Amino acid sequence: MDEPLLRVAHLSKSYGPRVGCADVSFDLWPGEVLAVVGESGSGKTTMLNAVSTRLEPTAGTVSYRMRDGAWRDVFAMSEAERRFLMRTDWGFVHQNPADGLRMSVSAGANVGERLMAVGDRHYGNIRASAIDWLGRVEIAEDRIDDQPRAFSGGMRQRLQIARNLVTRPRLIFMDEPTGGLDVSVQARLLDLLRGLVSDMGLAAIVVTHDLAVARLLSHRMMVMKDGRVIEHGLTDRVLDDPRAPYTQLLVSSILQV
Amino acid sequence: MLYGNYAVDAGSIRLAHQGATIDLATATPREILAVRRDTLGYVSQFLRVVPRVAALDVVAEPLTARGVSNDEAREKAAALLARLNLPERLWHLPPATFSGGEQQRVNIARGFITDHPVLLLDEPTASLDAANRTVVIDMIAQKKRQGVAMLGIFHDTDVRDAVADRLIDVTSFAPRQAA
């Protein structure tokens, strides 16, 4: 049972002569939250996109332990299998909710669509699940038929989370999940995410430039600079006793309230 | 270093964890998380929690993290906060706006709620009044009777004399010189 869920080995992605990310390796266990921090352009989003198969890496492997216990190389899968995996066992929460939602269909349909994708066909059940999930992310039931374009930024982000979690994935990727939200909305979203991650035993990879978000959400942390991982360890160890000069600079740059 | 939030340059920290000895100086992050969950508790001077989470849930969290039901964990948390004389009207508020002494009592409750066999105490009574200091001394004595090993930093000599069996004087450690 005590086996990782995801294994990333020597993953690199170049854009022509430019390095996106280089030689990234790590394991992720079930229920574990890994934060990837670094400033803009450090390669963290490239890394996330390559691990989640949204980008083809230049070198390296990503292996995933499927629900039946078998290890699969995600890049050796057929496109259909990979799409099915991304719709069911994985979730991806974008920084901009408009990238992860369909803005012109109702909130309920946004959540229900993922269920239909996994073969659920009973309208009543789908709607009941959608209502349940909207409630879990604190969206009022009477908004179910509204389109997300009528929602505030914080509500859209919560809807995106509901859409991703409704199929009970085991692994979720998040790219700056609280970016662009005001602090009180951000606090509420962090609390919600933490609760969902621990209730569902989710594993997560969270890319953020906000070290405070990383401290509150993650168990382990990776610091990236110029496409490479320069420090990796327990979150509070990295933040309380940063070893790499660049991490020390990052930590000392946090604004105190 | 003992709790794993500072890296160790040399030496070892050996701890009995689930029937085996583990060296915290070389343990993987995953092992350290397991040690913290099951073996090693910590009462910190600082309270770092998710904003907007109620004090009661902050205290209950170490128990729910070990799989105890929410209701049971909250009940235990309430009992501890009551014992530490934290006014009940504060229980459902997030501790960010609490005074130093109130925050410290939330921290103590959070550290004492579990039955970790080893407990680290970082100046647990620094900002408490005399009445609450006595409560904490009683709680430490109770843990001692349960066989919990405790390592604490105390500036307050009264508390130190009341709870300590052995003293380590660190004034001569001078880590900068030793390094």
C-alpha cells in the first residue's frame, strides 16, 4: 500500500534553445500536497504542464499508478486513455477559471459534464451530485442554472474546483489557485481546499509564487529557478531554514503583515 | 532541529517511532511527517494557521489528522480550552485576532490534545498569567504521569522548578563558535 502515486524522473522541456524546465525528478504519495514555488519564468508552470501531459516533454518520464495498481508511463498511453485519465482520476485547476470552465453553460452543467464524461447518464443523479458539490464549495443552490460569467472571481474559482473534484480524482494539479483573488476570498478558498484535500485524501501539486499559500497548503515544497529545482524538502524546513541562497532571498522577501 | 524544521549539518537525533529507531537528521520529509503525526508533538511559540479557521477547529486538527471523528475531536478541544480558561465566546472565532496569552493557550491545547509519546515545549508559559501558568503546570504533570517524555524551554524559573526532572544549561553551547 505504501507506494507513490506519481513518479517523475529527469523531466525536461525545451522551447527550441530555451530551457523551460530541466531534469526535474520527484515522487508524490497519496494524500500528499507538493508546492512548487519560484518567481515568474522559473519553469514551474512548464513543469506542471509537462507532468500533467498538457505539454510533451523533451526528455524524462512520468509514471502513474492507476486505480488497479498498475504503473503506466503516461506518455506511452493512447490519446484516448490519457484523456480518460485526465477526466476521471486527475483534475486541473487553472489560475484563470475561464480556462477551466465553460463560461456559456450553467454552473450545474459545468459540474455535471465531468460526470457525463465518465458515463453517468441519469439526469436526476447528475443534478443531485451537482447540487451537492456546489454546496460543498459554498455556492448557493439557487445559482445552479446561472452561467459562470455571472459569478464573481472567487465563485468561479470554487466552481472550477467543484467541476474538478466531482469525479473523485486521486490527483489534482493546481496552477496559482488563489492568484488574482482578494485576501479574504483567498483565505476562504485556502480553508476549503485544505478541508477537501484532507477529507478526500487527495494528492496535489500546487504551483504558486505565494510562499504563505505554500506553507498553509503543502507538506513538501520544491523551489525552482531558471528551470531547475534548487531546493526540495519539508515545507516548514525549507521556509524556516532555507539552504540555497536563492531560497533565502525568496523567504526574506515575504511581506509581513 | 528536533522537530525537523531546521536541517542538521552533523550529528544525529534518534527517536523511537512505531517500534523502530529513526534518525531525524537523515529522515526523509515523508518520515518526518509520520513522526510528527504519531510520535512527536510540539507546542510552538508561534501560531501559524489557516486564516478564518475557528480556534476550536485549530485545536481539534491534530486529532482529525489522525483519523478521529470531527465531533469527538471538537469535544476534546472544547474540554481543553475550558480547562485553560479561554472564554467560550472566543472558541468559534479565528485566533488571529486573539491576544498573546489567548493565542498561546490555543497553541498549548493544540499540542496537548493528542497522546504523542514525546512532546516538545517552546516556552509554553511565557505569556500566561499566574492562574493559567498553574493550569499548564498541572497539565505537564499529568502528561508526565502518562509516561510522556517532554523537552521544554523555560525562561520562567518557577515553572521550570515545578516541572523539570533534569536541566540542560545551554548558555555554554555557543553554536557559532562550535561551528
